[in-house]
Amino acid sequence: MSGSRFLVRIADRVDALSTGIGRVVAYFTLATVLICFATVYLRYAMGVGYIWLQESYIWTHVIVIMFGSAYALLQNAFVRVDPFYSRMTPRGKAWVDLLGTAAFLGPFVVMMGASGWQFFLSSWRMGERSAYESGLPGVYLLKGTMLVFVVLVGLQGIAIACRSVLTLLGYVNTTKTELAPEAF
């Protein structure tokens, strides 16, 4: 297998993982809305409040953000300086994506991983649970989503770098293991 095909296979697999997780996470968005609605309805219409229910919509919201960020990165849903980027050639965009991934995303993921690991580990060691008696146990699981975020976004950054390198090497179609050299 050539080096370029290897890069495409890596990028395709990471993209497929991010897409699959993104689709599953979409249901957590619905769950967040429904749980939040139930919490508000029970509290204000029925006069009943459940701490565990209120905390559960916070948990589902965190899952959406942490697990869905790689999918958002894949879909270019993050903020960029679009007036400049949108006018660039594919090679210019590839340079911006590659350098941006190396200079900004890479260090961010490393920093987030190092601090997130310590944050999770201290929570796990103490068996952290909700501050409220009737709240959810295992708060360390919620904090552990930061580590999942780091892995998923880091992998998606690798996929972006792979596709950028392929574009810089002159390939125009860098998806689905079908490489098409750029016509000159």
C-alpha cells in the first residue's frame, strides 16, 4: 500500500468514527431537551423537583458537546476567519488546515489531555458524586468525557492533517480510498 493510500485509509476511518458518533450523539440532544422539559414541567406545574433528573440533562448536554466535537470539526462547524479562508485555493486551505492543526489543535489537545487526566483521576480516586444526596453518583464519569473529547478531537485532527498532506501532494479527491491526481 502506498503512503498516500495509507493516509486516505486513516482519514476515512477516523471520519467514519466521527460520523457514527455524531449520529448517535444527536439523540442525546433530543434527550437533553426532553429531560430539561420534564424537569421544568415537574417543578413548576406539579411542584415536584428531582435533583437526579436535573443533573441528568446536564450530563446529556456534556455528552453532546464532548462526544460531538470531533463530528463538528469534521463538518467545519467551528469558527474560522472565513472571509480569507473561503477565497483560498485548495492548496492554500490545506496549508492553513495543516499548520492550524499542528500549531493550535495539537497543543490544545495535549494540554487538555494532561489537565483532563488529572481532573478525572482525582475525581475517580475520591469516588466523587453529586454534591446533593439525591443527585447522580459517579461524577468522575462526567469528568472522564474530557478524555474522550481529547481522543476523538485528536483523531479528527490527524484526519485533517492527512487530507491536507494529500492535497499538498497534488491529490484532489482524498476520500473513500480513491485518489485522483490533480490535473495540471
